[in-house]
Amino acid sequence: MVLNGEDGIIKKVEEESSNSVFLIRSDNYIRNWQNPEKLRKYIVKNFKMQGQIGCFDIYSKLQ
């Protein structure tokens, strides 16, 4: 269970993301109110973009 909103999710991502891949909606597409902007910015800053699939950018842990 994740508490503390986006900050709680970011903490969980920091702790458990070594073998994870994240798909986030590309800047070329409109995002809706359900998009967690703080988490999105964290992933873009701290992870490496690996490519794209459909309307999503693929990110994985920086090595």
C-alpha cells in the first residue's frame, strides 16, 4: 500500500525500481487530470529513456 500521494509513490519507485520499466505518456500527447506530474518529472529526470511504444515513452533505471 502506498501512502502520501505522489511523494509516497516516488519513494517506492526509488526503493524498488532496479528491474523496472516505466511507460509514461509522451509529450506529443495530451495528458489528463489523472497524470501524476510530480512523479512524471521525477522519472524523466532520474531514468533513461529507452524508446517509445505507441503514445508512451519507455524509461528504465539509469545505469
